[in-house]
Amino acid sequence: MLIRVDPDSHRALYDQVAASIRSDILTGVLAPGDRLPAARDVAEALDINQHTVLHAYQRLRDEGLVDLRRGRGAVIAVSAAPLAELAHDIDELVRRAAALGVSADTLAGIVHAHRDARSDLDRSDPDRPDSREEDSP
């Protein structure tokens, strides 16, 4: 695993660290159960602040890709497995969007909008057990 950052990029360093790890999960370089290097080691190797690396790890935790445990460090979560399974579908979608002249930013916006719309539909579905209000006694 090689974490890459570009100090001249407009993207925040923590976002670059997270994106690099996310990419390694997507390509299968990292798998559930794999341990990430200690934040201190990554920070030293990249010549960045340790808190920047911790912020990246926390972001990945919030996405469900990494488990953070005291004494155990950062470990790729079991819930990250489907990401690698989606790699082919994602590649195909990106290629198709490019062929249609859709930019990466527009495609990302469409995906976010679609996800948000699905979430709204799921919440309003009366057949979903978690969308119904519990009966009062």
C-alpha cells in the first residue's frame, strides 16, 4: 500500500489520504481485516501532520470503510468488501459518462442526487418497518 498526496493540489491533504486508501480498497490492494499503518508513521512518511492522517482515517470510519479501535489501530472494515465488487461497474459507468460528455463532477452530483432521492423514497415507504411510526398504547 502506497498512500499518495500532492501538496500542490487544491484538495485538502486529509481528503487525498482518504481517497488514496479508498482507491486501494476499490482495486483490492486493501481487503477487510487489513491493518492501516499508524497515523504517526503515515504522517512522517508524507511529511504532513498526524492529525491530518487521523482526520482521513475518521472520514473513512464515517463512511464505514475503516474500523478504529484503541490498541488495534485502523483496520479495513468488513463492510468495505462490496466496494471492491463494484469496481467494474464503477469503471463502466465512468467510461459511459465520459463517452456521453458528462464530467466527473456532474456524474458525482448525479450519484449524490440519486442516493438522496432513494433515501427519501425509502424513508417514506410505508412497507419499510423502520419508516412506520410505532403505535401508541
